[in-house]
Amino acid sequence: MQNLGPLIIVPTLLIIYGIYLAIAAFFSDFVYLFTGSRSSSKIKIKEMTSLKTRIYTSLTGVAWIVVACFLTIMVTQGQIFHLLTQFLLSHH
């Protein structure tokens, strides 16, 4: 089995970003969003002014988590489950 470390770095960062959005939307007055394209990416500060904005931002974070999990499964060709099973059985 190949080393999966390099393959899960980007999805892990996306999951962390998704968790940040999902939680910070309800506990912070401002949230930092990554916007733009690959050539001109920027960080935008979004003010959490209404409940609708907070819910939308939180759902965006959950969407990032789902996409990152799907990306992890696709990139590792399902080997991540074998790795997790091996890890859980060895530490039980």
C-alpha cells in the first residue's frame, strides 16, 4: 500500500477550514472567507449580521467537510478505510 500522507494533506486542510466555518459562524462576529480564483485568491472578512448569514456560512462549512471527505475517499481510492481500520485495531 502506498504512503497516503501526501494524498490527504489538502483534504485535511479543507476539513479544518470547513470545521472553522461551521463553528465560527455561530460564535464569532466576523468570519474569514477564501474567495477568488487560483490566480487571484483573496481572504475576505464577512460580518455575521443576521441568523440567515450565520446559517448559510455554517452550511457552507459543512459542505466543505463533505466535499473534503469525498475527495479523500476518491484520491486514496478507498484505501483510507483500510488505513483507519488498521490504526483503530492496533490501538485497541
